[in-house]
Amino acid sequence: MTQSLEGKVALVTGASKGIGLAIAHRLLTDGASVAICGRNQAALAAAESQLVRDFPAARVLAVQADVSKLAEVRRLVSSVQDRFSRLDVLVNNAGVGVFRSVGDLSPEEWHAMLDTNLSGVYYCCHEALPLLKGAGSSFIINIGSLAGRNAFAGGAGYNASKFGLLGFSEALMLDHRYDGVRVSCVMPGSVDTEFGHSGTGKPWKIQPEDIADTVAHLLAMPERTLISRVEVRPSMPAK
Ligand SMILES: NC(=O)c1ccc[n+]([C@@H]2O[C@H](COP(=O)([O-])OP(=O)(O)OC[C@H]3O[C@@H](n4cnc5c(N)ncnc54)[C@H](OP(=O)(O)O)[C@@H]3O)[C@@H](O)[C@H]2O)c1
């Protein structure tokens, strides 16, 4: 299921690799102009080169920005407005995971997760909402996790951020549904990326393109309908 996104503009955070890059590629394929961000300039530039090999450079914008920093999010959203004059789709994908027991988890690691996975999403939504409301019919898609409903040992910081994100996402949906802004939370299980240094190449894992496909399905729903939460699992996880 897909729909033409021609003339639409999307912002995908944390899109220098992994799920975010796959989503950016898919939205460009479907016709949108796409802005991406990440903290590491070299990784971001490599992602940008990859995208402009496949799509017109005029439809791609890469902005170095750390979503855990409000000033950088403000600059990011202003860059999107300056370049494209509108925003139709915000995909809050940037996220980090450090998996240790609470006793071993440092305050810095705790803050890295909460500040990016939760506060970063709030910052992006807060700053982008004026543009999204102005678009008439727009979307915020938050990339949560099955770890947002299922706690596990070593996951306290990550679980807290993703449980929080699910609650935030559902309240956001209720707050802004009558502004023409639809909000979904996509909650994947294990995806084949470098996330949390888990290593790639495991054939049973969900592929980043499968999550990009999920996002495309959500965007293709008729305007009257909203899928507000999606749990995406590997069908046969390693035992
Ligand atoms: N992989 C999984 O199994 C899995 C499962 C469920 C949910 N998720 C969620 O999916 C999302 C994407 O994960 P992934 O697997 O694609 O991870 P990934 O391969 O590690 O990619 C993460 C991306 O986010 C960027 N990023 C991290 N912190 C950022 C920040 N503060 N500001 C801006 N960009 C930032 C990274 O670039 P820089 O480091 O250069 O900033 C990178 O581009 C995350 O929210 C994650 O929690 C992943």
C-alpha cells in the first residue's frame, strides 16, 4: 500500500543510518521532499550522498542536529521551513539504547536515553506543530519500541524512555487530532541495525525497510482513519 507524496515534505530525525535512513529513502521514493538529521556530520553527509544518488538533490536536505538540544531542534525546523516552506510529516526516529542494570547505568547514560528518546521527541513536536497544523492534513510518526510495553532486565533506562514515549504519543494524538494532525506510534521488536551495538546480519530480524513500509502504510490511510499504534514483531525470533 502506498500513496503519492508528491509536493509533501517530511522530516525524519536520526536518519544517517538504520531505520531512519530506510524511512527517508522510502518517503523520497513515494515522491516527498525529505529533511534528515543526525549528530555525526560525516555519517550524515554519507547518508545525504546516498540519497542524492537516487533522488534529485533539490528534494533532500541534511541538517546536523542533536534532537536532545532544544536550540538545535529550533534550527532544524527553521531550516526545513526556509528550504521547503512547509512540513507535512514528522518522523521522530532518533533514539539511543544503553542496556545495563540500574546499578551499573551511569547518570550520563540515563540522560542520553531520556533526553533523546523522550525530551527530543517533545522538542521536535513542539517546534514543528505550527508548520504541521498549517499543512491542513499532517502526520507525526513516533518510532517507539516493543520495549515501550514490555520491561526487561537491563532495560530500565530504555524501557522508561519508550514507555514514556507511548504515553506521550497517545496524549499528543488526543491533543491535536482536531488540528488535522494524525499521530501514530510504531513499536518495532528487533530490527537489523547497529542499534545498541547488537550487530547486523541476523536473518530472523525485521529489516529497516519493513519499518519504512509500515510508515508508508500509515501515511496511505484515508484521512478519516488513524492507526494510532502498531506493534511490529519478527515473525520467528531466535529462540
Ligand atoms: N534496532 C532495533 O532493534 C529497534 C527496535 C525497536 C525500536 N527501535 C528504535 O528505532 C529508532 C532507530 O533505531 P535504529 O535501529 O535505526 O538505530 P541506529 O542504526 O543506531 O540509528 C540511530 C540514528 O539516530 C541518530 N541519533 C541518535 N541520537 C540522536 C540525537 N540525539 N539527535 C539526532 N540524531 C540522533 C543516529 O545518528 P548519530 O549517532 O550520528 O546522531 C542514527 O542516525 C530508535 O528510536 C530506536 O529506539 C530500534
